[in-house]
Amino acid sequence: MTALNISTVINHAPVISRVGGEDVFAELSFRRLGGVIELVCTRVEYSAHTGRYLRDELGREVIEEEDAENAAVDLQYAAKAALGDEYYSLPADPYDFGTAVDRELMSIYAIAAE
């Protein structure tokens, strides 16, 4: 009997935005690594059969801070393409990927200024 391998990507970085429905969505995580930013976009699908969330990494960018917002927008387009037409027009929660990255960077600098 052969084993079935199901891809499960574990990402411990905080999720700052998501787009899609309740059972199928893509999420964007943000992590600062010294002077660069790591953005990871993951497609997540709930499997009623197993009761688990299946994850598939759609994209990973390690970039300079000034390029992070544009990279996030590109990842959102990739996410919507991977989700398909059914989820393409659904809004992002709480913000689109670019705005979420911009707000995250603003909060980092606000804390640093205190």
C-alpha cells in the first residue's frame, strides 16, 4: 500500500491579511529579518474529510523594506489567481496585502520612535 503525502507548510510568522472564503483562502505573513522583510503567501484549504487545514506556499519574498509593499501586491495577484474565479472578487481582510504591509511597517517605525 502506498502512502499519500499531503503538503502542509508550517509558517510561524504572523498573518497580517487574507483573501478568499471561509474554507479556501490565501494568507500573507510578515516577518522582519534584520534589515529585510520576509513575506510568505500561503493557500489554505479546509478539508472536511480530515478536519485539518491543508497549506500550500504560493510565494515567498525576502526583500528590502522599500520594495515590500509592491511585492505584497504581486503576491495578492498570485493568491487570487491560485484561488480561482470563485474567490477572485472577494475583498481582503482586514486590508489588501499592500496596505497591510504598509501599516505593519508604519507600526514598526512608530514603536521605534517612542
